[in-house]
Amino acid sequence: MEPLAALINRKLLIPSQRTNYIAVEMHYLSQALRDRVGKIYVDEVWYVNRYPDVLVAIKEGKISTVVEHYALYGYYEHRMPHFIEVDERWYLSEYEDINNAVRERIFSSGQAHFDEAGYREGRIPYPHFQLRLRGD
């Protein structure tokens, strides 16, 4: 591992001048998280049915497997790795705006919202949600 100063000099990490935050270059971040992201369970059949472009990428030789796609791209593109069931009651009580959208029939359910937008927005489907890991 390189010293922090070297990572800053290479512009892989950029400390904020006003806060305690550090911006991280995306490729560096994906490499740093690769082992952790690689432990997330990916339902390969579900994933390619939901994201058919992944099969195209495999056929074109851009990636070799569905799991590789998720680890390199899908996680960072906010793609769901497997079906995630929403606790409908909790979700609608937790997110008033979604409850209103369901009442106004903008979405048919909390599950429909989560599948279409909620996951990408960082909403959680039930208390203490964590992505499932391989072997769980």
C-alpha cells in the first residue's frame, strides 16, 4: 500500500480543504473495494434477466462472467445483485414521499418503487438491510 501522501500526489485521493472528506478517483475506489464487493451474492439468472446488456458485454468479450460485471461495474452503477424483497408496511411508513406516490398511483407499491428507483436512491427495503453475501 502506498503512503497517503503518494495517493494524494497522484490525485487518487483529494482531501477537501473545508471538511474531513476525501474525494476518491473511481477506478482506485473500485480496485480498493474489489475483494469486498466480490463477496456480494449475485443471482446470475435474475441479474441477466433484469440487465440484458450484461449478456451482450459477455458475448462481446468485454467481461467474462456476470459476477465479474457486478464487481467491476454493476455495484457502482447501482444495479441490484439479486431480488430484494421490500417490507411493504415498513417501507411506506419510513418514506412518506413513497407512501404518497403509491396513494397517488405513481407507483403500484413500495416494491415497485424500490425496484424502479429506491435501490438506486439508497433507500433501504427493511430495517438493518445489508446486501446478501455469497454463502449466506
